[in-house]
Amino acid sequence: METKMQVDEPAAGNHEIDESLYSRQLYVLGHDAMKRMSASNVLIVGLKGLGVEIAKNVALAGVKSLTLYDPAPAQLADLSSQFFLHTEDVGKPRAAATAPRVAELNAYTPVSIHESSSLTTDLSQFDKYQVVVLTNTPLKDQLIIGDYLHKKGIYIIVADTFGLFGSIFCDFGKQFTVVDPTGEAPVSGIVAGIDEEGLVSALDETRHGLEDGDYVTFTEIKGMEALNSAEPRKVTVKGPYTFSIGDVNSLGTYTGGGIYTQVKMPKFIDFKTISAALKEPEFLISDYAKFDRPQQLHVGFQTLHAFAEQHGRLPRPHNEEDYLVVSGAAKAFIKQEGLDIDLDEKLIREVSYQAQGDLSPMSAFFGGLAAQEVLKAVSGKFTPINQWMYFDSLESLPTNYKRSEELCAPTGSRYDGQIAVFGREFQEKIANTKEFLVGAGAIGCEMLKNWAMIGLATGPNGRISVTDMDSIEKSNLNRQFLFRPKDVGNLKSEAAAAAVQAMNPALNGHIITLRDRVGADTEHIFNEDFWNSLDGVTNALDNVDARTYIDRRCVFFHKPLLESGTLGTKGNTQVVLPYITESYSSSQDPPEQSFPMCTLRSFPNKIEHTIAWARELFESYFVKPAETVNLYLSQPNYIETTLKQGGNEKATLETIRDYLGEDKPLSVEDCIKWARVQFESQFNNAIQQLLYNFPKDSTTSTGTPFWSGPKRAPDPLKFDADNKYHWGFIVAGANLHAFNYNINTKDMDETLIRKVLENMIIPDFTPSSSVKIQADDSEPDPNANASGFEDSNELQRITDKLPAPKTLAGFKLQPVEFEKDDDTNHHIDFITAASNLRAENYKIELADRHKIKFIAGKIIPAIATTTALVTGLVILELYKVLDSKKDIEQYKNGFINLALPFFGFSEPIASPKTVYKSHSGDVTLDKLWDRFEVSDMTLRELIDDFEKRGLSITMLSSGVSLLYASFFAPSKLADRYGQKLSELVASVSKKAIPEHQKNVIFEIVAEDTSGEDVEVPYIMVKLA
């Protein structure tokens, strides 16, 4: 039987997908996968830290129903990683205490308790589930249940963690179908040619992006038209710009055109039963630096299960006697099974020592991983683990803190699961740490939860500072699991802090919450005293600018930084350590994709082009004109100033005239008319003009057709009120135009709109020979310098027609602030209609609103599984940082992609060094972390001081102010030599040093004693 947990409406089950809740996740999984998930029933067995992590992530994802099983009484040591249990729950059945709190996560996913006295006596109890997840389950039960589920076609996932070791096993049955192995957007491109051998060339040496074994279809091919309706062709890659599609002999001769598009073909995988896979394992390698580790751990874990079955418990922490039993059993097992393995005694010793360990970050890592495998099983999206994966983080063991049987023995503490691995001394270090968390969103919530579980900052000297300027929105609830519907509208930092203090009351009084962005404008808040008080910094940010600023501050104040990020199923982690590694800013991501302006204006060939164009159209209609008009109305002499500045003065004046003149709207009807005129202008008249300049039969100077390759010949659109995008453009455009003018739209309905449209007379359009259009980005823009030759009389005529600002006292327009997540504000509606209308012009495949919102809103796809896993990796690095490890090889930067799945770990890159020759020999400095620290001396004293160091300063600057150069005239330097450096900066920059600032940075160019220019660190002058 099942006990249901009551949740508020909406009704759960096979429901319509709530995009306001699942918006970020939809961009990872897609609607089809989400629908399959929302029809699936999942059972999770075992509710210690690992089991509840899986339950949390599966519930947030939105399966049809989630059932939990764990009748065992909760123990105090469970609180090392089980974040849904409280102290008062000790002694209660884990499932009964946990299920109501899991149920709060997602109103669409009801949570039940599976009631059973035994999981193996009546196996038919599993028949109602699509997926069963086993954690904290004896191996003998895993085998019985697993083999039964395989026969019944029910998917099974088994996961275990023992201290810093963990494993996962998947069995999704025979011929499991993977609908989309990677989740990446299908590759497409323009065909430049197809020869008689079937070799396809991409346009203009553009990389095709395909791999051997991919499949493609073709459209718009000329000469080989049969390819346009053919089944997908398998690809053999011949080079980065060419690929073969095989025999094309019967298809004629290629004459031009064409687009190839990758087709995601289903992939079929046969899984073995757990019994068979245990004896003949296949391993997914999680760390290629530990290539031989999976086989060792495969033996070690089976030995642990055998020990637990024989003794009724796992080996005691750091107990030598139990280790000898485990080691002997492992050797006997290897001999009995005839395995070709040399047992790694040191490794098996740690497996035994840590068997009772229960670590929050390991639960987070495997909880995110196992939950993603659940989603793969029920959706067919992404490639599952086939079949075993082992992972460990032995490098996280402390080397500067003692471990012994006495120090690792249980203490009756909630941290006993962690003490079993690290010992009491290291637990005290964790408790008395001062850490700064920047951001309380998805990663920030997970980070705080893990910190609460490990007891970070719970000691008398411990402190957590967390800042986030954002408030909670409904869409956050899908992945920022510390928040509930009641928290919407509240500050993230405060709500997150309150949630983790409820998880671990020992944090009360140890968390400082702030609502300030960390940046140059808040250095009076996050001042030197604040930074100097910290032991370390952890980023939980969503933008590069903020990350680079925090990185610079950490380098300046010599603080270790833990950096991480996610993008859908992808995640990365980075460790920044003073004097050991490079910093976050030492390397840069590639710039965002941008499109040539000529392509956007006149020659789009894919939907991304039309979306970018529509996004700019939105700005040019509803944002920039209102801002310009308000400047005209509020700033004296705005016109005179604008004309003096140069630029496109005529366009500015015309904007003011159009938005304030006789044609400005006074009613809803006027706004509807305006929208209809804009439709005609953009999707009919502009296209007619383009085809007048470049007729469809025109050719280039070389005789090739102008409309070929990436250029698609457009057609004007004839307005049709029954076309949803034509209609949508009018509705959204009229509403947004009315918003600019504060016109109430409550009376704007379909009847009124149709009436206005039917009574409008749209004048015929005649193209003009005076209009110039740029034909290619490689050619100069014929309109680029037009503003430099504006007719002053024409400008004056427009100016004379402008209403005087004083006649419009109190009037102003309301610029639209783009907001992608409000489905009632018409913003995405307008961009969807405009981009698809332009796509219609150019016969480009249309996109749905969901995809357009994703691209136009620059939405970062996100899913709770990746966030949990990545945060677990960060905490494993935090252990190392707190241990003050100096060996760079002990640290791991990580990159993971759960879709593939792929795990890549590497040691961080060492910080760069520089060497210069001094009077006493070579001096080595760290380019990134070193600096010259001096008191506030005079310029002369500084130059003399550096001469003694073997460096001749040739230039000295601070910010943008050049303070000293060897080529300065002696008369100029005479006044400067005697000034203190702080005075010199203030006098040259003409800006006083802020009172809160306790130092000034100076950059220098210098020569060493050999006369060579050398790159040396900056100078930091400490102010009194």
C-alpha cells in the first residue's frame, strides 16, 4: 500500500507543462521528453543522504509520481547528509519524516510512501513503477530485485556511496531506445556543391560540424531534386568542410542551392542484468587519471557488502582489524573468480576505513547523476551510463590533520558521517571557517545546503556571508530548491539563509545576509576589512562580468576562490589558489556568436537571424524612441547638443517628430492602425525595395546569380488577419505602442481590431531609386556616411515641426523594459510574430514561441541534476582548500556533460612566473599573485627604492593617469619628485582618493640590471 502526501493544487499527474515553472528545464529536455517524464512513476529505496538527493532532483524535474521507501528509524548520523531530516526526527521512520518535505518541492509531483515489510518477498509490488532506484540496499537484495525488474522491463538504477567512494549501476533492459543521444541542436548548413561521387561541400569553407555516422537530409537542392525527399543519408566525414553521402549516380547533376540538416537517429542499447553485469562489468571511466581504479573498486564494494551481510554492520572507521578482514576477503574473491587483478592494498584500506562515512558532497554528486539517469530512462533523452561507474575523491583526504581510529570514531554528533572520514580535528577546522558566498540562486542554494550538512562555519569563529540582490521568482522554484511558493517576492539571500538554518540550527547567528551586488560601486560595503576577514570565496554567479570582478578581488586579497557554472547538462568547476594556480580571468571563453549587420538587414538565411532582427526591431519601436523623446522633453537644448555631436541627426529628429507629432496615437484605435502600417512597412514595402535594388534574376560582377549561396530571395507578404503571426504582430505591436503612450487597452478585443483593420486603406508602395542597400558585408555600407552630409535646411525643416517641450509639460513616454518571463506583457509575442513573419518573407523554417523566447531572451538552460552534481564537486575541492594543500596535483578542475555522459578532470594550470636580474642575481616573482608593497613614500623615494631592488622605473601610472615617465621634461618632474604617491595620484587625476580606500595600485614599466625591459607585478602603496 501507499501513503499519499497531500500537496496544494494544481492536480498532479499527466499534466500540461507549466512553462512558468519549468522554463529553464524545458530548454534542456524539450517538451516531448518532459511529457514522457510527466507520465512516469518512480520508486526510490533508501532515504539517507544519497536517496534524498535523488528524490529531490527527481521531484523538481516533474515526474508523474514519486514513491519513497525506507522504514528504518532515522539516526543522528544521518544528518551528515540528509538535509530533510531534523534532530527531532531521530527515531522516526526515515520515509515518514522525509516524504512530506519532498512533497513541498513540486505541486505537480505527488509523493507517496511505499509500505512493505520486505522488498524481496513479493516482487510484484514493483510492477506499477517505470523506474526503481536502490540506495543503501544490501547487494543480495539488489540482485533479486534487479533480475526481476529486468524481466519485467522496469528500469533499475543502483547507487551507493562509502565516504569518498561511490558507484552507480544502470539497467534499462533490452533494446533501450535513446531518442536523442546528445541533446545538442541539429547541425545545419548551406550546400556549396555536390559532385558525382556524393562529396558535399559546405559553403565558403564553413565547417560543417558533422561526425562520421551522422545522418542528414536535404532541402532546396537544385539538379538533384530527389535528395530533397529522400530518406536521411549517412555521413562519412572527409574533412572539416566536406562530407560524403554515398552513391548519387541516379540523382542527376547538382546545379545549385540546398541546405543540409542533421537528423537525430535513435540509438539502441542492450543492458545486461545486474547479476550478469556484476560478473562481466562494463565501466564508464569517470577520471582517466585513475584508469585502473574501477576494477579495484568493483571488487572492494562487493567485499564491503559481503562484510556487512556477515557482521550486520560496515567496517568501523579507521579500524585495522576490520580492514584486514576486508582485505583478506577481497583477495579470496579475486582468486575465486579468477580475476586478473593485483589488489591495491592502500586503496582497499581506505575503502574499509571510510565505509561508514556519509558525505554530503558525495551524495550531491551521485544524487545529481542518478536523478539524471532516472530522467533518461523515462524520457529516452540523452545517453545513459552503460553500465557501471565508479568515482572517488581520495585527494580530498586531509594531509595536515590527523586521522586515527580514535579521532574518526563516532562522537554522538550529527557530523559523525563526516568525522568517520576526516576525523575530529578537521571537523573543527571546517566549523571555524569564514566563507563568502556570492549568489544565492541555483548553485548558491545547493552550496548553502552542503555547507549546512558539513557544518561549515558552525564553530565559535565560523561565519558565512552570502549576498544576492535578486528576489525569488516562480521560475526559480524548479531548480533553487531552498525556496517554496511562499518565498516568491522575498530576497534570495534571506530566504536561503533561513532555510539552511532550519536544516542545521547550529548555523543560527553564523550567517550574514546581504542584498548588494559585489562590484566597484559597493567597495565601501565589501571593503578591505571585509575581504581580509575571509578564509575563502565561493562563486555562485550567472554572468562573466561579476565572476571576473570577484576573481580580481580574490587575487588582490590573496583569497582562494571556488568557481563553478552550469549550462543545461554541462557543468564546470575551477579552483583558484594564491601562488599556486592561475585565476579565473587568466583564460577567456570564446565571444558570443554575432551576425553580420548586412545579413540581419537584408539577407537572413536561418531563424536565428530573423530572431536577432526582431529583437532589434523591438528596441527600435518600443525602447529607443521613448528614451529619445523623453530626453528631448527633459533636457534643455537637447536638439542643439544632438546636432553638434554628429551621428544620424536626421533619424533622431524624425523619431521625435513621429512620436510627438500629429500622428501620435490618442486612442487604442490609433495604436492598431500604427501596428498595421508597421506590418506593411517591414514585411511588404521593405522587401519590395530590396527586390527593386536586387531583382531575383540579377547577377554579380562575376556572372553568378546574386540570389545564391547564403542569400535567399524573399517575397513580400500580403496581410492576412487569419494568419496567427500576422494577427499576433498587430495585437502585440498595438499593445506595446499603447504602453509607450500610457493608453489603456482594456477595450482592445478581436472585434475592435478587425473593425479598425477592415476600415483602413493601405496605400500602394513604389520602390525608390534613391535608396541604397549594402549588398555584402565585405563592401562599404552606402549609408554609413550619410549622416555627415545631412542637408542643414532639411534638418531645420524637421526641427521647426517639433512641438516645443514646454507645450508638453508633464508629458513623457514610457519605454518598455524587456522582460522575457512575463507571458502577459506581449514582449515575446511581438518578437515571435516579427521573427516568424520575416522567416516567411525568406522561406526560412519557422520556430515556435518557446525556441524564440530562449534565443531572444538569452536564457541559460538549467536543470537541478547538473547543479547538484557540480556543487558536490566544488565541496570536494573545498575540503582540499581547508586542508591548505600546496600540491597542485591534488586539486581538480572539472568539466562534465551528463547528456553523453562525459567526465573530464585535470589539475589546474599553474600561475605564471617572471624572472628579472637584480644586483644579487635572478629574482623570481609570481606574475599574478605577487606585488611590491610599499608605504606612502615620495616619487623620488620610490624610484630610489626600486633601484636598490635592481629595477629602473621608466614609467609609472595609476589607473588612466601617467604619473612618471623617464622622457618627461626635468621641469615637469621637479614638482613631482617631492610629492607623496597618494598626493601625486590625486593631483594628476584631479580626483580625491575615497576615504574607505586603504591602498593605491600603481603599474610600472621597468628595466632590470641587464637593461632589458621586464614584466613585473604592480606596486601597492599602503595608505596610513
